[in-house]
Amino acid sequence: MASDVKSRSYVSPRRTAQAAETRRAILEASLRLFEEGGYTSTSVPSVAAEANVAVKTVYLAFETKAGLLRAVWEARLGGDEEAIPVLERSWFREVTAERDPVRKLRLVAAQSHRVKTSSGALLEVIRTAAVTDPEIATLWRDIEAKLLRVQRAIVDQLDETKSLAPGLTKREAADVLWTLNHPTVWHLLVRERRWSPTRYETWLHGAFCLHLLGR
């Protein structure tokens, strides 16, 4: 009986590796199709065909198309220290260590450039899908709320050094920083108006300084 239990609980390393490879293939195929055609136009069967797996395999792993898009987003974040809280990540520690407000905001603009370059297209897919899919709407609200928390932390640092423009409250400053740093602004300027990412970063830093520091 004991040996029978042991045999049933045994997990094959080979099967585990195969399952992980299948999941990776599905996520990579989904990312390509979502970014190329958007959420509505991308079907689960098309993802299965792109990943060379059965449709049933996709549903077993992710349950719904919305679940698949969320998994794609989480996988993308996995390359950005996802297991570490944002305020403890290396880029934010660098921002925190910088006492000069102009240089601090330059670091924030540079980070925005990096994140939007790697994830801006996917963020736009999520934003547009949120209009029609309640599950994706929840994901989008989570993304926006996380962004706002980070902006508030940056504003707190600026307030500690009395760097905020006269008359600007911390709440207003966080709202301004959140708006300027919002993925939609990147989409409008870089994808719609064809600005280069470098030009976007330069403009963003200038806008940060003007509206937050008054200079």
C-alpha cells in the first residue's frame, strides 16, 4: 500500500519540464497575437494554432481568454523583479537615494522609458480590452492603482526635501505625476504621434520638472 501511494504521488521531472515548456509556448504565442491583433481579434483557437498545441490545452492551463491575457501580463512582469515589491526594486532604490529633485525625476523618466518600451503595447491591449471584459477591467484597475502608489511614494520623497512647487499639494502632485506617467500618454505620443522613445523620455522629464517643481 505504501509503495502504491508513493507511486501515485511521484511527479515526473520530464513531465514538469514539458508542461513548463508548453505554458511558455502558449504565453509567447499569446503575446505576439495580442500585440499584433488586439484582444478582441485574438481567439483561443488562434493562440493554440500559433503555439502548436490543442485548444483544450490552452483552456486547461488558463481557463479563459481573460485569464490568458492576465497570465501574459504577469509573465511579462516576471522579467522585472516581479517577486520583489516595487518600492524595494533596484531602480526605485536608486530614485530614493538621489536627493536632487531634478536628477530624481530624470531617473523616474528613464524608468518610464524602459517599462513602456518593453510593455507599452501590451498595456494598451489591456486598456482597450478592459472596456468590454470585466475580468480585464479589474486587471487594468490593479495596474493603475499600483502606478498611483508608486507615484505617491515619489511625491513623498519630493515633499520631504521641500521640492514641490509652491501651492502644490501632495495629492495634486501625485495626480499630476500619475497622469504624465500613465501608459496612455506613451501610447499617444510614441505609437500614435511617432515620437521616438528618447524624445518621450526627454519631454517627460521636462514635464515632471515643470509641473511638480515649477521649473
